[in-house]
Amino acid sequence: MKLAIETEGLTRRFGSLLAVDHLALRVNEGEVFGLLGPNGAGKTTTIRMLSCLISPSEGSGKIGGYDVVRDAAKVRGVVGILTENPSLYERLTAYENMDFFAEAYNLSNPQERRDRIRNLMEFFDLWKRKDDRVARFSKGMKQKLAIARALAHDPPVLFLDEPTAGLDPESAKAIRDLIKRLSRQEKRTILLSTHHLEDAEKLCHRVMIINRGKTIVVGTPDELRDSIPSEPVLKVALVELNEKIIDAVKTLEHVKQVIVNDSVNELTIRVPNVRSATPEVVKSIVQADGMVLSVETLRPTLEDAYLKLVRGESL
């Protein structure tokens, strides 16, 4: 598969601070790739180097085959970028913002520019609000407009720096849905920088966890989840929960721990083997006159893997 983004030993220093430390990055065309890490990990600095906003101190980077130092103008032509704090002209309308930036991206033909702006604003469900001043937009709508602006020149590679930061749950979901559409329908290569694990879990084909400028691990979300050594956990939902049922489960030979959640009538049960323990658990509940609504096997989350790694624990 062809690489859209490639770095080797990519490094950035700010005086004595080593912000990015010899980063090796490989992102395939059409992939949604997540850069995960806590604040100060080097995510934004990496994106700024790859988008030619700052130069690397050493090492190399290529976007679509173009070198980020020698071919900076060409790189800017094939990438779109949403910065963590996108600046929009709030006194202008949404359309005027799009028109200004589209012209800045050298879309000089007026008819082509109008068509491109309309297509993008319709794709992002903003066309009906095209004549409204941006100052009247919600933060979620401003974020959608900023992403649309980054796509004005139809770049194959898109950098998104914390695209759901500060958004309410509904707006964050709308942004995630748009990113999915850009990946699936438009086949964009997307480099997503975030410390929101939900974004990475739902959007990314692969992720790289970095901390203090260094790569910790690269893999799919499933690979990182499955690499955590842990005992299986059963979550059992019941119609009603009482002491008789709880005692019946706790006395089973292979049950190691039972966590009771009275508010939703659930038991979380740690067992050595799900396959052999599940029938025993269900049987004991039924014999204690309990009624089982559902049984679910819980697995480690991407957040579990992330927290272990950024704390310096091995998987």
C-alpha cells in the first residue's frame, strides 16, 4: 500500500526542550491514523512540522512524496489543516469565510470556486446557514466550517488537531460522523491528533501513542486492547438484585470477585475462564430465583492500554 505520510528521525527542539524525539511515522493512503498522547506529548508540534508551519531540527518528513523542507510549497498544496484553535473571521458570513480562504488557496476561477464552496457546505450541512455571520454559530458549527475551509483546495491529506476539544457530546458526535464520511466516501488520508480516547476508538484504523516526544507503541485499537494481560470479566444484568443472588454467585468456586451495582441491578464478576464460568454463574442465579436479562463479556479498552503506557507500565 502506498504511503501518504512518512517520517524518519523527525525531531524538533525548542532551546533545551526536546518536543519531538526522532519520530518514525508511516501512514497509508486513505487511512485514519491517530496520534495519541497527553498534553505536551508532541502531537501538535508533529503536525506543525508535517504541515510546514515549522521546520524540523533534524530528520525528514514526506507528504505524498514531497519533502517537508525542500518542497514546502508543494506540501502545503496537498494538505489541509485544522489547528487546535482555528481562526475564523467572525464578522464575515460562513460563505465569505469560505470564499476568502478558497481564493487564498489559488481557486481563482469564480465559478469553480462557487461550485467548490457549495459542494463543501452542503456536505457539511452548512449551506442553509451560508449567509449567517460566523459569530452567531455554535462552537460545533464553527468546527465544521473550519474543517470545510481546510478542504477548500481538495487536499488528499487532512491534519486534524483536537477536532472535538471543548465540544458538547452531540457536537463531538457530529464531528466524528463527518470524519467517518470524509474517510469512507472521500477516501481522505487523515492524521488525527487527540487525547480523547473515544475519538481514536471510533475513528482510527491505527494509532501511535507518544509521550514526551517519543513513540511508545503503534498498532490498531484492537491490538492495543488485546495486549493487556487481564482476567476475563462478566457483566450480568438482572431484573432484580438481592442478597440471596449475590451470595449464590460469591460462593462459586471459580468466581474471584463480585462487584455489585444496585442502581442498575448489575453484577460485574471476575472469573479465570469465561467459557466455563458463564454457565455456572447463570445457573446459580436462576437457582437463587434470579432472572437474567443479559450476560456480557467485558474486555480491556483502548483507554486501559493508553493509561498503562503513558504511565510507563509495560503491557
